[in-house]
Amino acid sequence: SRTIRLAVIPGDGIGQEVVAEGLKVLRAALPSDVKLETTEYDLGARLYHRTGETLPDAVLEELKGQDAILLGAIGDPSVPSGVLERGLLLKLRFAFDHHINLRPGKLFPGVQSPLAGQPEIDFVVVREGTEGPYVGNGGTLRTGTPQEVATEVSLNTAFGIERVVRDAYRRAQARPRKKLTLVHKNNVLVHAGHLWTRIFEQVGREFPEVTTDYLHVDAATIFFVTQPERFDVIVTDNLFGDILTDLAAAVTGGIGLAASGNINPSGDFPSMFEPVHGSAPDIAGQGKADPTATVLSVAMLLEHLGFAAEAAQVEAAVAADLTERAGARSTSEVGDALAARVSG
Amino acid sequence: SRTIRLAVIPGDGIGQEVVAEGLKVLRAALPSDVKLETTEYDLGARLYHRTGETLPDAVLEELKGQDAILLGAIGDPSVPSGVLERGLLLKLRFAFDHHINLRPGKLFPGVQSPLAGQPEIDFVVVREGTEGPYVGNGGTLRTGTPQEVATEVSLNTAFGIERVVRDAYRRAQARPRKKLTLVHKNNVLVHAGHLWTRIFEQVGREFPEVTTDYLHVDAATIFFVTQPERFDVIVTDNLFGDILTDLAAAVTGGIGLAASGNINPSGDFPSMFEPVHGSAPDIAGQGKADPTATVLSVAMLLEHLGFAAEAAQVEAAVAADLTERAGARSTSEVGDALAARVSG
Ligand SMILES: CC(C)[C@H](C(=O)O)[C@@H](O)C(=O)O
Ligand SMILES: CC(C)[C@H](C(=O)O)[C@@H](O)C(=O)O
């Protein structure tokens, strides 16, 4: 019998509520001979206000020994913008080298898209997770004065691009349509853009069956709303991936349904699964939040840990639930319904 | 009687065709005592292939003496990505300090939006045009090797941000809803983001009647498709503005209708007006391109040169034409129809 050590970081706002439902469904889905050992870490706004810390070194060390992390959401209006994002969420992504930030964009049957004509949408964005403008390399000069200058440096390495591009090709190769789109802005950000383009073409030679194309990020947003069915797998940089995956969530029925995995395929460090949505402080504590994005993130977690059948079961439960949704249900009602479907 | 010296840069692909119609409408709209002196500059792919140059110094000097520039589109598959964009289009924007990149997002009656429910959309994006990740400050190390590193530096100054933010407040103040939204990513790009946020708040004190809010760029894309009616004036950085205005064009009926102005309000250098769309080489030379975006850019040009009534007339002609469109018309048929409405 196998034991899974899962770190749980509920975080702020609705994080607590949605994570509770995610765990409910995870427990229902795991085979009975698998033991789930969860350790909850109280990180986020409360810890920050109490101690000034966002991610204590001791916690980071402990997390290294876990098999995976389930994260709810972080961020609170009482904490200056960037403190928890950089000090906790991005710190985990960088410390654990989560270079594959995987974000499916799928319009489930029964879900209303804001796009007229309910197009068929089923793609996945492979967002680079450890480079680009997210590296935190920037600064200010003459801070706070009318002469202030602020910089942000986007760092891109052949090594970092190649591993995420190869991962995206493999995913495209394994899907029926075998299509991969590179999104960047290589007509303006020529240094980073040409490096991405060169490696995209180089690695592509290993995957002759995969059809490829390239879109500038601005043009890609147009296709997301006018022709989302054209996309199969998309590979892109950290910032463009951030922007495109929120847009993807919007056109596939909202961030209440958008799942993500921050994956380190080497297994050297735990991968982390989280809904794309934020902490939504305006509706926190009211049992209103839709836990579906967290439950779909749990499906990705199961897949990552080798439970492919169980992952498919969770996704099927969500798909079935979505076709039958009518009227508002509470966070735990949705979680209960999904857990019941998975066990039943 | 007044003379207007207009530089015309048709550029590549459909640029030629749409600019011809723009000029037709401009001539029809100008008061009869105003003389229009146009000088055409053959810049773009042809010049580049012939001479290797993108913007000869002598041309740049000549352009300085013009009252305004009308540009069609630049870019061709035969030219490496970035050469014409950086060497011509961005060179003009930077050389003439076009710091206000103005891009209306308006859904005209009769135009089909890809969004269900045809929301009311009428906002304007004030995109910074001379800073941010567009400055061309980056490079590569170990170029072409598996150890390559590429950087892109986003440069942001209090001076540059303040002037565009103040311009956006003025525009918001002059509109009925008096609402201004700052879009950035200040939870990740903390240096640039906090500078934008600080100046946005500071300048806001001069405009107590303007209601303000802030959105991260990823969240903004969601609202563009789920609630575009919430926006009035948006101010944002060069790259976020690039992305958001293509998305804005998509939800308001496509880039065939999206106009833009690259404005230097000081008047020290000519401002430049251009459709948001590209050179569309796939349909070039076929008389298929919709010249409406160029005609609406001509309306912005008229407004900028002090012909407010004539600008309104051109916009009214477009609005009337759009409600009556049926069946495909050629580029020049649309131009003729608009010119006739304006003269009539
Ligand atoms: C909260 C923020 C740092 C984060 C990001 O920008 O990556 C979020 O938007 C996301 O997409 O996971
Ligand atoms: C062609 C390109 C350099 C340009 C930009 O990125 O600004 C275009 O996309 C635009 O929006 O005008």
C-alpha cells in the first residue's frame, strides 16, 4: 500500500473553502489501499501579519519532503500588492523549479461561454514557470521622486526554454490533433523572441508529426475570442501565459472552472496544484465560491502522481455535474456532489 | 486659408489599398478652403530589399516638417520578424516621442461582436508609447548556443508615466462617465508596477471627479470578454496596451474597424495615425481589405489637427455605413461610400 504525503496550503480568502472540497473529492477518488497524509500549512496574510514572514525557511524545508502541494489562493487587500505573490506563491514556483505551468482551456458541455455560438474549446497552455519577466530582476533609482526610474528584466535561457518547449511538443504529439502554437512577441522583444523561435524550430525537428505555427501574443488574444477551436497545445512565456490563461478561463466559462498545475517533471521537488482564480476576498467566508477549479486541479494532481484512472474519474464527475447544474449551490454542496459521483 | 502637410506611408500588403481610401475620405471631409499637401514615402519591405534601409535619416528629417503622418501597415513575410517593426514603425514612435498611443474600443450599432448578448462597448485605451518593454533594451549572450541567455529590459520613468497618466485623467474627466482604470501587473512586476500605481494615485488627486480603479492585466482580459461595458478610459503600459487593444478590437467587431493615433501632444513632432491591423499579406492586392479602420484613424487625425466637426462627420459616416452593411464590398467601394456620405 502506498502513502501520499500532501502539503495543503489553503491560503487566503476563499482558499480555505475550496481546498476543503478539493480534499473531499481527492479522498473519494483515491484507491482504498492508498493512504493520504495531509499536512496543513497556515501561510498567507494571517502569518504575514503575525510574524512578517511569507514563507519561513523551515516550512520550505519541510515542503521539500512532500509528494505534492495543494494550494487554494493567496492574496489579501490588507497586504501590499506583491508581498505574498512574490514572497510565497512565486517563491514556491521558483524554489521547486516548477517550469511547466500547465493550464487546460476546455469548454465543458453545459457550460455557458461568453462567446456567441458556443465554440468547441479544448486546448492546453504550457506556460513557462521559472523565467521571463517573472524572475524578479528589476529595481528602482531615485525611488519615490519625480525622477524615479524603474526596470524589470526578463531573463530567458536556452536551457529553460528548451525544456518547456520539448514538454509542449510531447503533449501535442500525444493528442489527436498534434498541433502546437508558439506565442510570443518576437517582432518587438526580438532578443527573447528570437531565442524562443529558434529553439521552437530546433526541437520541432524531433517531432515531425506535430504541426506548428506561431502567433504574436496580441494576435493570439484575437483568436481566443474569434476562433478558440483552432488551438490544441500552446507554449509560451511566463507573462504571456499568465495573461492568456485568464482569457482562456473567461472564454471557457470563468475562473471558477480553471485548473492549473505547477509541475517539476524531474520529481526532485513537489509539484503544486492550484486553481487559476485568486482569493476573492469579496465573497470569502460565505460558502459561495465554486470549488470546481480546485477539484479539477486535484484531477491534475492525481494524474501527476500516477493515478490516471482516478484523475479521469474526477474529470468525468465534474463534466457530469456541469451538464446538470441548475440554481446556485454552496461550495460544500458542489464538493459533496462531486465526491458522491466519484465514490459512486 | 490653411495648408496641411501630410506624410503618407502606405507601407506593405494591404497598407496601400486602405490608405488610398483613407485619403479619399480625408479629402472629402476637409473644408474647401483647406489645402492638403501629401507626400508619399515608399517605406517598408520594398525599400528594405532594395537598399537594406528601413528609415533613411533624410526621410526622418523630412518627416519632422510635416503636420501629421498617415500610415497603412508594415510587415512582410520576406523580411525577418522585427526588422521593419523596430526599424521603421517603432523608430517613428520613439523618434517623434509618440507617448500617447490612443486606441478607442467601440462597438458600433449594427456590428456583430463575437460576445454573446452584444454588450455596449465604448471605451478608449491610452497606451504608453515610448517606454516599457518596447525600449529595445536587451541582448543575448552566447548567441546561438545551447547556453544562450536573452534579456529584455522594461524601462519606466516617473516622467514618462506621469505624462500619459495625466493625459488619461484629462480624457476621463471630459467623458460622461469620468472613469479611469489603471491596468498593470503590480503584484509581480513590482518595481515598474508600484511606480505606475504611485503616480496614478498622485495625479488622481488633481482629478477628484474621476472615479478610478486598478486591474491586473490578466484580470482585465477577463472583463474585456465578460463585462466590457465596465470600461470608460484605460491607461496602461506599452506592452499591456498592445495586447489589450487587439483584444478590444476583437470584441468590438474585429481589427478591420480598430483605429489608432500615435500622438505627441506637444506638437514638436508630427503625430501618426494608423489602423491597428497589420499588413495582411494573405489578402493584399485583392481589394478585399476593409478600409474602415484607416478611415476612423483619419477621423482621429482630423480631431488632432483641430477639425473636430469634420472628425465627427467622418465617424458619423462610418457609423451610418456600418448599420447598413450587407454583402461583401471591395475596399474602394467602402471608401467611395464613406467619402460620399461625408461630402453629401
Ligand atoms: C497571483 C499571481 C502572482 C499569479 C501569476 O501571475 O502567475 C496568478 O495570476 C496566476 O496566474 O497564477
Ligand atoms: C507591429 C507591432 C510592432 C505593433 C506593436 O506591437 O505596437 C502592433 O502590434 C501595434 O499594436 O501597433
